[in-house]
Amino acid sequence: MTIDILTHQQWQFFWAFLAGLIGLCVGSFLNVVIWRVPNNMSILKPGSHCPSCKKPITNRDNIPILSYMLLAGKCRNCSSKISFRYPCIELFNAVIWVASVFLIGLHVYTIGFLLFFSGLLALSAIDFDTKLLPKKIVYVSGILLVSFLGLSVLITGDFHRFIDSAVCALAYFVFLFIIWFASNGKAMGFGDVRLAPFLGAAMGFFGYMVSYMGMLISFFIGSFVGIAIAVITQKGRKMKIPFGPFLAAGTVLAIWFAPWISEWVQGFNV
């Protein structure tokens, strides 16, 4: 018994380590997406290059985090400063991937969540910059998620989980649509509404209550941060704060702690 447990733990650490490495590389790609998609540029051509001198970035200067440190945060060719957000995105995405492997476990649907969470990270960064959630990223990351959830259901036969996802997707969409419509788009943008069904589907895969708690967490974090920023900047209601990052944070946290949420809810039914 002890040997089996140790073996399982060793495999989990191995996959978590591998997820961290891949997560760093995906995070590097996210930096390209975050910069190019809002500017209607191709994410494939041209290759990575310095925004200042336009010269291509060599492979040795394109290693996640390490290259930034070795170059002291500057372009090798023109010495222009490289934004600190680049290594932060890479590291943050790697942390998300490692945490997801440990907290969600090793399943087929875990791949879908990893890709979806990376999409949410890119969307959050873009939302902070532009107050927009590009449809391309929303649909691509959302479809990848749903595809892996569907594949997992076909393999395991847990069709009720897919039904729960569909119900929560519709409920979350309707709820945010009502808020958007009632506020005439002032409370949130339609991009948040467009993202809602994929968020609902992701959380609903683990049950209705997980989806409900994720929504509450999102609105709580959004309200808390919004009030704090308004007080600090003294701009009050005039301050326009993107809501997408809070929706993303609530969703990720709810999914990470889905087993504890379900156990907590069951405690009330005993």
C-alpha cells in the first residue's frame, strides 16, 4: 500500500513538473497573444521580434524567464526595456498549470482546464489594457475546454456532468445578460456576457453549487477590489474597472477547490 501511494505521488510530481515547464512555454506564447490580438496582428507571422528595433528575437533570447534575467530586462540589439509583465505572465501561467495538476488531478478534462485557464489569463491581461475581451480568444479557449470535457465524458460515461455543464452555462449567460441589459452596458461589457457560458460550463462540470460559489467569489472579489481602487484613487464611480479578470479568478478558484465546496455543501444537508 505504501509503495503504491509513493508511486502515485512521484507520478503526480513528475506531471506537475512537466506542466510547469510547458506552462512557461505557453505563457511565453500568451505574451504574443496579449500584444498582437488587440492590435489585429497575426499571432504566427512575423516571428517574435523587438517592438522597438523590429529585429527578430533569437532562440537563446526567447527562453521563458531565463532570457529576461540574463538580458537584465533589455533587448540585446537596441537595449530597449522589456516589460516586466512578460516574465510575470510566463511564471503566473506556469503556477496556474502546476496548481491545477495538483488540485484538479490527472484526468483527460484537466488538459481542457489548463488551456482554458491560459486563455483566461490572456483575456484578463487584455481586459486590463483595453477593457475588451476579444472574441477570438474567448471562442478558441472555450471550444477547447468544451471539447476536452466532452471527450472525458465519452470515455467515462459521466454524461450527467456534461448536462450540468450545459445548464450552468445557460444560467450564467442569462444572469450576466440580464445585468448587462438592465444596466445598459454600464455594469459590464458584452464581452463578459459572451464569456459567461464557458465559465458556467467549466464550473458546472463539478456541480451546480460550484458554479454558484464561483459566481459569488467573482462578484465578491470584483466588489472588494473596485471599492478599494475607488477609495485609493478617489475617483468613485467614475473609475472604469474591467470585470473579466474577476470572473476568471472566481472561476479558477471555484474549480480548484470544487471538492471542498461540494463537501461543505453536503455538510449542510446532513
